[in-house]
Amino acid sequence: MSIAPSQLHMIAGGNEYELLSTPDSSIFALRFKLENMTAHLEGEDAARFRQDYAILRQQFPAWKADQTLAQLWDQGGYSWLASQEGR
């Protein structure tokens, strides 16, 4: 990722997952905390993620952050873009 972690702010977070973004939502970091994995999303991946996240939030407004982010991680395929943190 081409941005310092200090430039990201939390959008949503739970016990298992955390979603961070730049202020303009051009870059996202989707973290699976239990496995220390992060999907860094920029460009087309970030644009697709932004749409997928908005759709889920609209369809399931009562879902907590972990439910929404787990759905994106597993069913949305963003886990395939993840790497081990610290590498």
C-alpha cells in the first residue's frame, strides 16, 4: 500500500474485522484481526469494494460491523487480496 497507516481512519470495526480508509475513500484496508491478515484495496479494487460495502449496508442495515465485513471477506472474495500483516 502506498500510504502510511497513520493516514487511514476507522470506518467500521468489531472483534474480528476492521475497515480503514483514507479520508477520500480512495484506499481501503480490510483487516481480519484473528489471522493478522489485511486486504489493501486501491484503484479498481477500492471502487468495487466501496460499491459492495454500500450495497450490503443498504440491504442489511442492522448487521454489526463483523457481520458485514465477514461477508465481504468471505463471499465478496476480498480475502484473496489479503496478505499477512508485517510482510
